[in-house]
Amino acid sequence: MKLFTHSLRLYTLAFTLLFSAWVNAQTANPNPSVNEVFKIAFSAYQQGNYDLALKNYDLALQIDQSKSYLYYNRALCLRAMGNVSKAVSDFRLANDLKPTAEAYYQIGLVSYEKGDLEAALEQFEAAKLIKEDVERMNFLMGMIYYRNNRFEESLKCFYTFTDRVKNYADAYYYRGLSEAKVGRYADAIVSFKFAMMYKNNDWKLYYKMYEIYLAMNDKKNALYSLSMVIELGEKKADFYEERARLYLDIGDTFKYEEDLATAKSIKASTASLSK
């Protein structure tokens, strides 16, 4: 193991030295083309060497300020370095030269992370006019619409996103919540089951399914879903009482009494601990 670690360090050191030598050889050219400098900057950025990348993006823009991709890629570098305000400025400069969905998305993402959902939505909608989907854009738009009670619009976004990204549990979860809000209970159950394929141990998913099955008057599946909530560790008195009522509704008086007794015991224990 020590030999492997030592060899890995030597390999990493050798790669770094070779990369630095290549960069020095490239920058030794007194009159490099903008494309040559961009390649150096982009390679450095991919390697996580943001200082070197930024230096060469600056140099590329000294050579030619008419190329939008130079501002866009410098903005990505600045954002990675934590200089968000300067990054947004560069994204806007890139869009002034040539509007792209990617630049609008990045500006919107910054606003979303700051909690300015209205500004984020404006940028995402501008991006959507150019390209239907960019990274997590439709998911984030869906979240904004959902929080603003615009459920039909949130559904369109979540469906667009899940058509492309198949393994994102939260997208299916909020798709299901949106479907439930507009009364599409059967569709909501399908969405939650998709979410469970990637997040099967989330008790909140089962609880939402319990609520929807109740709305559908499907007490058998409501009982199963609530039982899963309890099985996953949410052993709260309220949940046992809710399940007791379900047992009573289906005629299982033994289980009804058992759950009521468990709920009573939990409440007594909680009261004792609070003294």
C-alpha cells in the first residue's frame, strides 16, 4: 500500500512538472494567438489551477475582447474562486456579445443560491427561450413555480427535467407534490415510487404517499405507507394513533388497541423525560 501511495505521489509530481513545462513553453511565445492562450487557460481550469487559468483568460481578453466564450469561461473560473459578483459581470458581458442559455442559467443560479427567486426565474426563463434545458435549470424553475403555487407550470418543468435526468429523487418527489396539489393523485403515487427508486429510506416520501392514499380512500395502501414511516424509525405517538384509526377502519381491533397502547406509552415516556 505504501509503495502504491509513493508511486502515486511520484506520478502526480511528474504530471504537474510536465504540465507546468508545457504551460511555460506555450506562454514563452511572445505573440500567442487567442486560441493558444485559451487552451492553456481552459486546461488549467480543468486541472483546478484557477490562478493560472485566470491569468491566461485575462491575457486572452487582452488579445481579443470580442469573443463571448472568453468572458463566459473566465466567469466560471471566477465563480470557482469565490468571486461571484465579478463572475456575474462576466456572464453578462458574454451575453452582451452573444446571448447563450448557459450564461443566463449561471446568472440565474447565483440569484437562486442567494434566495432571490424572482430574479432567478427571470434569468431561467430567458435561458429557456434559447435552449429547453440546461443542467438543473428546469428542476430549479419547477421549485420556484411550486413555491409560488403555480403547480401546472412546475409540473411542466419537472416533467421536462425527469425526461432527461432519470435518477434525481427530489425532482420526482416535487413532481409528485405538484401532481397532488392539482388532484392528480394516481400520477403523484407513480412519481413518489420513482423517487423511492433512488431514495428508498426517506420516511417523508412514505408519509406523503400515506396522505395521498387517504385522499384516494385507499386505506390498505395508506396503512402500508404509514407502517413504513414507523418502520423507518419515526416512532412518534401521533403516527401510532393515526395507524390505530386505520386499523379500526379496516376492522382490526387487536392492532387498533395495540397501537393506542404504544402511543400512550410513548407520550408517558416523553412526559417523564420532560420533568
